[in-house]
Amino acid sequence: QVQLVESGGGLVQPGGSLRLSCTASGISTSVLGMGWYRQAPGKERELVATITGDGMTIYAPSVKGRFTISRDNAKNTIYLQMNSLKPEDTFTYYCNAEVVLDSMGYRDYWGKGTLVVVSS
């Protein structure tokens, strides 16, 4: 079965850095876009950054210049390097992948999330 597993979350002080990782497994076809989203309790999930197989990226304005998304296509893995972290970055971060189906359609898969807390 397709699974996405995130890691790298934790507690960090303002101004600090973390690197999140997400590896997709159980994929017999291929992965198109992958990305990071974040969500606070009771709030809508919001885009952080996405990356295509060709390396094209999109960032939320709130993280642009501080966060960097990267991708290892051979490993179906993406990373999110988070620098200059702010308390406003405190969310659960979720990994997303667009997976090609056997029918050549597409389906979004989500990881279970990793918590990032930015606090003094």
C-alpha cells in the first residue's frame, strides 16, 4: 500500500532550523508533484511548498526565502529545510504526493504529519 512517512519535526527556538523528510513507499507507478502542507487545530490545511518532478517549486509567501523544498526522485523523498523559524511556523506539517494510478489517473496521498513547535 502507498504510504508517506514524515520525520524531522520537533521543538526549536525562534531563529533556529529544522529539516523535515518525507519518503513515499509502496508505489509501483510514479509520483508527480510532492509537497508540504501545514495545519493548526481547527484551521484549514495550507500549502507550504510544492515541487514537481522537474524541480519547479511553489512557496507560500509566508515561508519564501526561509524554507527550501527539495526532492530525490530516485527515492521518492522530499525535504523541507526550514530556517529562521518563527513561532508562527508552529503547525503539524503534512507530506503530500500525487501518485499515478494503474489506470493512469491520479490520487493524492497524505502522511500522518510531524509536529513542529517554535518556542522560547
